[in-house]
Amino acid sequence: MTTAYINRIGTAVPDHDVHADFVKFARTLLPDDKTRSVFDRMVERAGISHRYSYLRAGRIDAGEVDADGFYQRGRFPSTAARMALYEPQALRLACKAALQLGDDRHELAQLTHLIVASCTGFTAPGLDLQLIGALGLRPDIERTIIGFMGCAAAVPALRTAHHIVRSNPDARVLVLNLELSTLHLQETADLEKVLSFLLFGDGAAAALVTSQPHGIALDEFRSVVIPDSESMITWHIGDQGFDMHLSGQVPARIMRTLKEELDTHDAGGVLRGHGLDAIDLWAVHAGGRTVLDAVEAGLQLGRHALDVSRAVLNDFGNMSSATVMFVLQRLQQSAARGNGMAMAFGPGMVAETFRFRLER
């Protein structure tokens, strides 16, 4: 049977590093010194140094949020205004990521399929159609949109490419993950919500998936719904942007689920009933430091097993669906070789995983 490979991965982030300025702004939202003290401790423990946005940070001491006045205190923008900004920014960042694969217009014109995954914006005609004109793709390219599946969406996107290539070995599939999370900042004094905003940044990843045998070989995709967890990660469309809820119980639930799998060897679970000896490499979605700690503890991994995921978290924060692709890119660029497991968690709560083999 034909094997699908990620031949190359290109990644991109916007120009403006907003993490430090967000921390300053967030402190002004919180009502008292005690709450600010808790927030400050969480900032120190977050494992994040940089996050990027198309919005330039404003002068916080002068009451600005961003330099262009998109966010104005007391009257944050409507969802419509945010979607109007998503449309041009998403296309710009998507093109930047796709061209990291190589600025070869002839090669781009040979693509047969385009898969776009995004949960931070909607528009029609969508990003898929916009990319045909912007990148010079074939007008008859087969398009698929994977929407609103949250941080785990990269795995269903790759799974779709995997099925396409296995059914048509001549297929050349561009998989694009694009998230503009900073378009959904909320003006709130709720500490839990403010801490969720501390995690997220903007980013995009483009991957070329074909049957050509080099890069990252894809295998054995699996989706597992974690019982009694549907309310822990939610993502609703509100009047002022998309409203995310990220429960503080998520890490403990992940850790318990993975630990139970190790103990029971459940063939229907994330690990397929196998032990860890056959896995050399881990590409875990960097959803946050506590999520990575939970995976590490639940699976009883060595202290350096998730170093690449932690490095991506430090350098970019959580870019929702694009994040695990940044991890895979760094593994592909490294000297590491062997069998691996990729893992990401999304609303549901769902664990999306696949096995991979990293080759030269």
C-alpha cells in the first residue's frame, strides 16, 4: 500500500512579538494586587517568551492596547470587524508559509489538492479560493476546508492528505494550517480567561504531502474521544470575537487518561495498546506548559522527550492548529531519526494522534 510522506514543511509568523506587551496590558485588566500576583506567577511558569501578531502593541501606559487602535478600551471590536481583518491577514500569512516550501511557481502549479485548516476565522470566498490566485495554483485543484476543530485540527488535515495520497499516488497535496488567535482578545477581568489569552499567538504552517519517499512517513492515524471531558475545551462565536473556555482541569484529565492507557494497554486508545519502547520521537502539540507536563507525567517519559515541543512553546506560544506542525518541522530539520508519535488535543475533548517515521 502507498505511504504518504510530508516532504517539506514551511512555517511563518507575523512580524510583531507581542508577548511582553500583552503581559503589561493583562495586568491592567485584573482587579486587585492578589489577582495580579497570581497572574505574575503564572507568567513566570508559562514557558513562553515570544508570541506574534499582525497587531502592533500600543503604549500601555497611555491607555493603548494596540498601536492601530483596533482594540480600544471599553469598546472592543465586533466579530464582524475581526473577520474583516482576518480575511487579508490570513491570506498574507498563508502565502508566507507556503512560499517557505520554495518559491517555485511551477511546482506550486503542479499541486493537485489543497487542504486548509483554521478555527480562528471564516470568510467566503474562503482562504482556499484566495490562495489559487495568490499562489498561481491550478483552478481545478481539489479543495477541502477543515474548520473549527481547534488545536488538534492539523492531525485531521494530515489524515485527509494521507487518504488522498494512498488512493492516488500521483497526488501532490498542500496542507495549510492558519490561525490568527490574537484577533479574539477579550476585555475581561476573569483571571482564567486572561490566562488563556497568555498562551495564544498567530502562526501558519504549510506542508507538502506526496508519495515521494523522503521526509516524514505518515501512518496509523487515530482519534480518541476522552470520556466526560466535553465541557473542558469549548470555542463559541460571540458578538465580540470567538469566546474560548479552557478549563484548568485539562492537564489533569490528559495525564489520567494517558496513565490509564499505560496501565491497561487499551488497544483502542491513543497508544494502540503498545508500550513506549517502539517510539523514539515525540511531536506533541505545545498547548501550554501544563499540558506538556501532563503528557510527560502520564506517559512517564524521559525529561528530554518533549524538548522540541517546549522549545516551540517558548518561541511562539500556542498557535492552535499550526503548533504541532512547527514541532514536526523542527524534528525534520534536526539530526533525529526513528519512529515517532504525534499528538494534539482539541475540543471534545479529543486526542488526535498518528505514528510517523522520520527519514532522510
